[in-house]
Amino acid sequence: DAGVIQSPRHEVTEMGQEVTLRCKPISGHDYLFWYRQTMMRGLELLIYFNNNVPIDDSGMPEDRFSAKMPNASFSTLKIQPSEPRDSAVYFCASSYNRDEQFFGPGTRLTVL
Amino acid sequence: QKEVEQNSGPLSVPEGAIASLNCTYSDRGSQSFFWYRQYSGKSPELIMFIYSNGDKEDGRFTAQLNKASQYVSLLIRDSQPSDSATYLCAAANAGKSTFGDGTTLTVKP
């Protein structure tokens, strides 16, 4: 299996622009997680899905952030409008049993 | 107080020694505990998980859990330079994982 796939790997955008991050989980994994990692705040869970349904979105920082999972093989995390403080590495992870998570390579987002 | 706290580090050990990494958590509802290894510029990789009190061994790694003390540890025996990385401790409650800030380990040849 190719593992969790994320795109793009790097994104540089200007404040106010919309940013869309994409994730393809490992086939057969029913759980998908979105994380954000910064030096200041560490690794934070933003939201997770089970069978394409959002289960816990309490980590989503504010209404500018939204996540969707239209099918079992694709999820997006959208930031609109983006702000400099959103600069971070965003990881997607998937799991077959919720607990043992396999992380993707991450998307490094820079908002100027 | 952070929900998951780890030794601030950095931790440096000589090659072949035992590295001991510690973690405490505050949420008594936490049911599952994990250790991830993260190399610089890479994504976290799960190396150990433990659900029950006691020890769990996997090769050179041993995870220890004491729910009464809300304490989790990871021992790495016969440390190798390739073990040099940041180790993240995580506690999960109903699927929601909370991570510590990590401890950076350096194994010196």
C-alpha cells in the first residue's frame, strides 16, 4: 500500500486566500484524522471522521476551518480566509481501529 | 498544566545504553496510550501502544503504563544512533488523542 497520501506537500499563499489541503487515506481504514503541528502548540487534533462522518471537530480552531470527507478515499481541509497564524504543518492520518494511526507526509503551509 | 506532559529534554545517551522517556497525563478517562517517533522534518510514526497496566515489550522497546499514577514510559534498550529523534507521547480518550510536546533523544556513537 502507498500509505496516506497528502497534497500539496508545500503551500505558500497570501493572507486572505483560500487554502485546500487534500488527503487520501490507506485503503480499508475507516478512520481519518486531521492534525496541525507548530513549534508553539505542538501536535493538535483538529477533527476526525469515522466512515466519512465527522465524529469530533472540537479541535477546529474557528469557522475559517472546514473539513469534508465525501467518500472513503478522499478528504479535504479548507481554510478560508487564511491568516499568517495558520502557518503550520498539517498532517492527515488514517486508522483501521481508531487508535493505531498512520500519518501522511504532511503539508507545510506558509501564509504570508 | 498541559494534558500530556513529557520530560522537556533534550536527552542524550551513549550508543548501547538504555534511554528512558517519561510521560504523565491528566485525563483519567484516557484509555489508550501511544509512543510516536518523529524524525526531523518527517511525520510521526507509531512505535508502541499500550492499553493495560504493566509492561509491553516489542524488540528493543518497552512501554510501561501505571494508570493509578497516570504515568507512561518508554524504554529503549541498546540505543542506536538511528534512534535519535523526537518521541511523542499520546493519550487517547474516545478516539481523541492528545499529544505531549515530545522529548528529543540523541544517541551518541
